Amino acid sequence: MTDTTPPGRATAGDALRFAFGTLTVLPVRLTRWDRAAARGGMLAAPLAGLAVGAGAAAAGAALLALGSGPLLSAVAAVAVPAVLTRGLHLDGLADVADGLGSGKPADDALRIMKQSDIGPFGVVTLLLVLLAQVAALSGAYAASPLRGALAALTAAVVARCALTLACRPSVPAARPEGLGAAVAGAVPSRGALAAALLVPASCAAWGAFLGPYGPLRTAAAAVAALLCAELLLRRCVRRFGGVTGDVFGALAETAATAALVALSLS
């Protein structure tokens, strides 16, 4: 069959392969690595989050069904996204914490972030973030299995939406190479706006299963999470001069944690 895709444009398949191939460990073969594929892939990032969140929700539900308590189910729901991303988002969070905490000029901070070891700022940040995620999910699972599952799903989707928004044209790359440079500015402003509207609306839709106030709670949690990620993004752009792959990881973990904490307060 003849390929009718216009030159320079990526198909839906290209976009999905880019999203799942770069944001998960699922066995998806990348067929294109260019700006067109990056644009579609980062727009499709929340769909990758949907798959990750479904895996996390399933793991938590399975342990509950086997008789575990909510704490162990929460640990499983936090572990699945880490496994499905090779721990890259957590690694990025730790590196960004070390870079921001170093107090050094941008070039030196970027070098610190690129090192393979983790400093004290990174260790403390990882510990607190993982504790917050487990505590929030444990409370959700204790309330009901459905609430825990939807909290895990919401966190994963919102985390990837934060990546989509970080790829809008006004956000530069901090380095000329790496994932940050490949996707920085790839998502059109209208696409970023659409994601910022559609993802909270989607969260509100499945929040309807949690009762009359469920849609409002899940949508509000999604918006709060995206705002927290935006604050971190602006800090990183000012501090490092733009985004890197580590910054994307930190944004995802920040949004996921903020969503879970917000849901635990509702």
C-alpha cells in the first residue's frame, strides 16, 4: 500500500510509537525520530500515561483482591510506574533536586545533573516524594479499591500531560542534545492548550464513579498538579536556561505527587 502521509507529517502510529517508545519500557519500536514525530508523540504523552496508570491501578487492585492491606497495594501502585519508565522519571527528579540545590551557575548545575551519582538533595527529595505517593495512595485504597485505582490513573495521566505542556514553543532546551532538545518547543500552543483542557476533563469523567463531587475533585486535583508542575518548569527554565530530560522526569513526578496529595485532601 502506498504511503500517503505528506512529507514532514507524522502519522498517528508514528506519534503513538514515539510516545510509548520514549516514555515507557513497553516493546514499541521507534520508526521516526524527528520533529514531526516528537510533536505527535508529546501530544500523545497522556495516552502513554493512561497505559501506565492502568498498570498501576491493576497492580494495586490485584494485591487487594489477594488480601493485602492498602499500604502494600499503594507500594505496588507506586512501583509499577517506576518499572514502566525504567525509573527515569525518579532519576530525573533526583538530578534536578541536586542541580537546583547546588546553588551553582547553570553550566555547573547541568554538569551536576548529568553525573551518574545522586547527591543529598536528590536522596531526600526521592525519599519524601515516594513517601508522599505511597501515603496518599494508601489512604485512597483504604477508602475504597475504586478510589485507589482512579487516583493511580489520574496521577499517571496528569504526569504525562505536564510533559506535553512543557514542550510548548515558549520553553527552550537547556542543552543542544538529548531528549530535551529533541522535544523542546515541538508541541504547538494550541495543542498544549487542548491537552490542558482535555486531561482535567477526562479526569472529571472517571471521577464521576466516585460520587456527585467526584468529577470536581478529580478535575481540581489535575489542575492543581499541572500548576505545581508549571511552577517547577518556570524555576528550571530560569535556573538552567531551559528543559532537559531530567527536567521532564522531575515534572512528571511532581505532577503525579501533587495530584495524589490533592486527591487525598478531598
